[in-house]
Amino acid sequence: MPQQNSLLAALSAAELSRLAKDFELVPLKLGQVLYESGEIMRYGYFPVDCVVSLLYVMKNGESAEIAIVGNEGVIGIALFMGGESTMSRAIVQNAGHAFRLKAQALKNEFDKGKTLTHVLLMFASALITQMVQTAACNRHHPVGKQLCRWMLLSLDRLPTSRIRMTDKLIGNMLGLKLPEVLKATAVLVKAGLIEYDKGDITVLDRAGIEKRSCECYRVVKKESDRLLPLSA
């Protein structure tokens, strides 16, 4: 159901009906790249039960996460913000499904200036806040706090307390090498907050993770909650 995505849930039956012929429910695999930096986007993706990470990739191949998107949003904001490409890579962080909409169909609906236009702009504003806060977090906060912030943002976008990834992907998200990933997760395992197995994380004590996180998680969540009460 398209309504499993918060942005689509905010649309009227008439608006959804108008888009129905262009929607395609697609499975997204762990590690699947939806688009690369500088690549022309052919689709916008409205996640249902998956999480997609937006990464900035350096010339030497190293990367760092700048934001994550789940069923509260859409992948491909450049399509309606005046461009057809972006400098980030979009990669599936947690497998699941998304409703895919052709780029031109998304642009056409945005140009109508109706409900979808409003909710897309609200989401874009929330996403920019997340990007800015993530940049500050990566610069000023220790790895352990960054990891907790990242886990909480992921959990907010998933139906379970389990984050299914790989060591390599976690390293890519946080800009860490494998030993650093293992060291940071080992601290949380020892504290009884998570179980960890080669990138597969099960959060046992969310409250404990929240206590160890920096203020960045709360800043991002507060802004998202303010801008995106879309299905209410």
C-alpha cells in the first residue's frame, strides 16, 4: 500500500489515484545502489519498509553518510529541487521495498502545486537539517556517539529493533575502517545494549543507546516531528 509511506499517506484518494498508474512496488536489496554521484536520476523512490543511506563519496573511494531516509520520505529530492542529479550516492542500508515513480511523473505532480508539492518541500527541509547536523556530528563527536545516533535514526525508520547490515556497510556509513567499527560496537555489546554479529545489530536497550548518543539525534528527530506530521 502506498500509504505505508508517510508522504504518500498525506495525499488524497484522488491524488493517489492519479499517480497509481506510474507507481511500481520494487524490492530493494541490501547494498543496492539506487544512483551514483552525478548520475541522472530516472526514478524517485518512496520507501515502505527499507532504509536508504545517502553517502558523499570522495575521489579516493572513501565515503561518509550524510543522511538516511526511510518510510518518512523520498529518495531523489534533486528531481523536484531544480536538478536531475546530485553529488551523493544512494545505497540501500536495510533491505525492503519502495514505491518507484518515474522522474517525469514526479516532476509533473510536483508542478501541480498541490498536497504532494507541500509534503515534498517539508521533507526536503527536514532532510537538509539532518544533513547539516550529521556534518557537525561527524566533525565534533566521538565515534561511539555517532554510532548511537546512527542506530537511533535507523530504528526510527524500521518496524523492528534489528538493523541488518554488514561490517563494510557500517564502515562506509560512518567513514570508519573495520577495526574502528568492531571497537565501537564491542563497547555497546559489553554494556549489554546491543547484540552484534558481522554487521547485524539487534538493539536490546534503546533507552541506553539514547543516553549514549549525542544531541544530534534529538535535534534531527525534533525537526522531523515538527515538519512531518503528514499522516495526521
